[in-house]
Amino acid sequence: MLSIQNLSIDYRVPGGAMSVLRDVSLDFEPGKVTALIGESGSGKTTLTGAVLGLLASNARILGGRVSWKGENLLEASPERLRRFRWRQASVVFQAAQGAWNPTLSIGRQMLDCCRDHGVEAGRERMERLLRQVRLDPARVASSYPHQLSGGMRQRALIAMALMLDPELLILDEPTTALDLITQSYIFDILADIHRERELTAILVTHDLAAVARLADRVAVLYAGTVCELAEAESVFENPRHPYSQILLRSAPDVRGDLRLTATGDGKPPDLRQRPPGCIFASRCPERIELCLESEPQLGSEMVACHRRKP
Amino acid sequence: MKLVELRGTHIQLGKVQAMRGVDLAIEEGEIITVVGESGCGKSTLGRAVLGLLSPSEGQVLYQGQDIFAPGYRMPDSLRLSVQVVHQDSYASLNPVRTIGQQLAAPLRRHNLVPRAQVKARVLEVLTEMGLTPADFFASKVPFQLSGGQRQRVSLARAALLKPKLIVADEPVSGVDATLRLAILELMRRKNAEGIAFVYITHDLGTARYLGRGGRMLVMYLGQVIESGPVETLLDDPLHPYLQALLAALPPLDPRKAKLVAPLPLRSLDMPDATRPPSGCSFHPRCPYAQGRCQSEPPSLREVREQFVACHFAEKLEGKPELES
């Protein structure tokens, strides 16, 4: 359904270009939740931006394909992308970051999205969706964003994302900046929705708890490359790439699992001038000579590491 | 000796009663972890310990001395004995001075080492914090460093003055996940050298990690609702709020995480802090609340190994099932 092939993207910055995505290939399986995890700057948001045609103005696509049912979205017209967005793919942004228009009621904004896409009277649908995210439609539809708590705004945003019954749902840090109890409630709602609709979803997050709760598959990103792609269970139980191992074992568990590794700072790579070889080599505890010379490919093992190749 | 003590301390911030009657005595060399969600008053507690907020009721004592007693002027030595590491390392460092300059300033200001040795001392503390080569880092300004490195500088600055206590308010929340543990380890090392810590965080995982072996306070709407040994609290929470928090944290294991059931709270939303609920602050959300909880505020009382502010703590043990 959705497949990304050899996508490379730069951002123009003063004095050159910063390589944010480099030769990324990923398939998204229909009906599954694929999580993109990685630290800030790993390229997660740029990747979803490329799918939606919502890249920053200084982004430059160097090559690759974003293929949606055979169509290359990178070559689609703005009007085609406008229809693609929301009808076929919608996004749940972080509500805290001004995803709502503060001057219009929640109901008005939800119905506007139907009208703009030429979809008939959405009121009934809106009420059903608000109930599904466990909000009271009578109260919420007539409220303005500031009248709702952060958790309620986020849930309303999930309802809004489902208004046009999209085939792909992108969850961009859907629970960041919410308190724990609200987060857990939102995980619950998302899990229910996913079960019911068998939506294909992309979960962008740095929160491992969210990944454990919702994801079927996990792609680990580091400095604009995919270092590992695997089933969620196997990533948590047996991460293979040295970076995945460090990432997974650097989150102390509240239940006291102390399989932890503290790592030194190392030197993060300079993305204005990608070094030859493996991008993680500068911080990798298992680096060998080969890693500095040749760039490892994901390959059929789905792990981009020379040390993990047969 | 009690380094810092809060005695029935209330802090009023505008209309908000940010801290409502907290008792806390910090002993030499211990780590106290303070957890709770945003708005619970944990940062206010940190600022009260730092002596930055004058209590509207109760007292703040440093080594037995009420620091807000009329006419009392704190000597520098006492002032310097308590230091801070803030969450936002970018905002808490001077953007236009080099790391070396800003670390040297307090040493000079307080004549803590002979002038000729200031530079050597700065380089020494940078090395100790893993910022090597130290003279390279001393010549940088904050924006040239990563978040993790800046936070090491903040810790260096706090440790440089040889304090007895460091208040660390969310010191790793802004640091990349893979670099957090190393900074927490540095704090453990400083603690092993005898510096006490108050570690304030919303992250129960790092609370358990850094605070292991120490005491933990759980705050809700400006009050401490449960306290005791870190491991006991997290493995066997007595207060329904702490139970709800822990139930909301899925295990980092996809098989188990997909099966968790959150505690059925009656309301998700934190009440308005300007008008805290009557009786037990948690009663509007508590699934076990009874009539008594609405009218009578529970006091923090000892139950087994911990202290808990809940009328029904004993009855909620194990699988809580209350007669209505």
C-alpha cells in the first residue's frame, strides 16, 4: 500500500546542505502499526512529511520514491496531495502544538474538513467519532480548544483524523506532553480504533512505552538512516543493531529491570558532511575497520550493521 | 545533621496553593526522589528547598536555622551548601560566555580557591564530568554543545562549589534518551562522594534508577500523598493515585503491554489547583472514594514501611475491593 524506496532528503542550511534522510527504504504493511523510533534529529518527522507532501520549504528531495498503491506521491500535483491528505491519509499531531485553530469551535473545524473535501453532512459521523474517543459530543463540539484539557483536545484530534475514514493514519508523537494517566487512556482508545478498523498506521515517537503498547513493527532510525526493522516483540526482546540495543536499554523500567547500558556521549555525526561508512560508527561500541569504510545496507536481514551480517 | 528541613511548609504562588503543608527532612548524603505529574508542586518543593520561596505558613530550615526568621541573614557558606541543576540547560547557562568563564566566575566571586588555581579547578571538574579534553570544552559557548554535554556543565557548575545538597529538577528530561543514563550515573557518583540529592522528576523509570536505595515522595496537588523507600513504593503502592500512575505505565514488553488495563479512575482531569477539592484531594478521581473522603482530609500516616495519606490504605492492599 505504502512503500518508501531509496528516499534521500536534504535541508538547505546556511553554508551548505544537511542530509536528513539518506537512502531510506521502508514498506508499511496494511493493517499494521509501524513505529518509527529514534532520537530528535533522526529524521522521523521528515519521513512522514515526505509521505504527506508537507516538507519544510528548505527541503530538497534528492531521489527516491514514495509509492502509494503504485502512484509516486513525490510527483503528485498539489491538488492531488490536497485530496490525498485527510481522505486517504490523516495525521494526529501533538495537540499541544497548536494543531487546532483557537478561534473556531471544535465542531466547526471537524465539519469544515468534511465540507472542504466535498463529503456530505458529517454531523452524525462527528458525534459518533467523538463518542468513540470517549468525549461528550454535545459539550465538546460547541467548545473552543482552550475550553478543553490537553487530553480532551488530543482525543478530539484523533476523532478529527478519522472524519473522512482514511486508510492510513499517521500518529506524530500522539501522547507527548500529556500526563501519564491521560496517555494510557489515549493508548487504549487508539488500540480500540486500530482493532476495529484495521487501519494502517505509522506511529512516530520517542516514547518506548507507546511503542510497546501499540506497535506491531518497529523501524529504528538514526541520523536519517534505518538501522533496523523488525517485529515489535523481537525489537524489545532481542534488538540487533548496536544503536537499537543502546536505545532500548537506556530506558530504566519502573519495575526495576536493570538490563541497562550507560553510554558515553560519543560524537554525533555531522549531517552536513556525512562520513563514509556506517553513520553510527562514531558512537558504536562494536566498531571495526570496515565500519569506517563501507556503508552497511539493511539487506534481507533488515539490520544495517556489518557485525550482524552472516 | 539535617541539611534542609521543611516543616509544615505552605507556598502560595498567586492564586495557587502550590504546596500545602509539606514536611521533609533531608539528611546528609541521601537521595530523595520527588515524583508527580505536572502541576503537582514538585518543582515548587525544589524551589522551597533552595530557599527561593518564602513560605506563607510553616518554615524552611537550613542546618536547623529558620532561614526566613525575621532579621536573619544567611551566611554565604550556608547559601552555597545548596545548589541546583535546572531542566533547561540552554536557559540556565549564559549564552555569550564560554563554559570556562562561567564556571570560573563563582569560584572567583566567593574566593573558594586561590586565584592562580581557578583555571586548574575548572578543568578538573570538566574532566570529572566526562567533558574531555577539558580545555576544548572550556573554550566553547553553550550552543556549541549538545544537550547532554550542557547538562554535564550544569552539574559541574553545581558540584564546583562543593555543596552538601544538589536539587536537580528534571535534569535529564531534555537530554536524548541514550545519553540520560550516563548523566544519572554522574549524579550517583557525586552522591557516593557525599553530596545529597533531591531528584525531581515525572519519570518513574529514572526515579527508580537514580533513587535506588533511597526515599521517594509522591506529590499530588501540592501535598505529599505517599512516601517511603523507592522500591517499596513502586513495587507495592498503597495510595490509589500511585496505583493509577503505575497502572498507566505499560511494561516495556509488547506482549504484556498490550494486555494492561488502566485503573478505572472516575475522572481523568486534574482538579483546578486554585480550588483544591475538599477532604482528600484525590477523592473526585478515586475509584474507591467514600463519604468520609469528601469531608475529612487524610493525614500522612505510617502503614507498614511507608507513609500514606489515604483513609483506606489498609483495605486497598492487594486487589482492592471496597464494600460500598
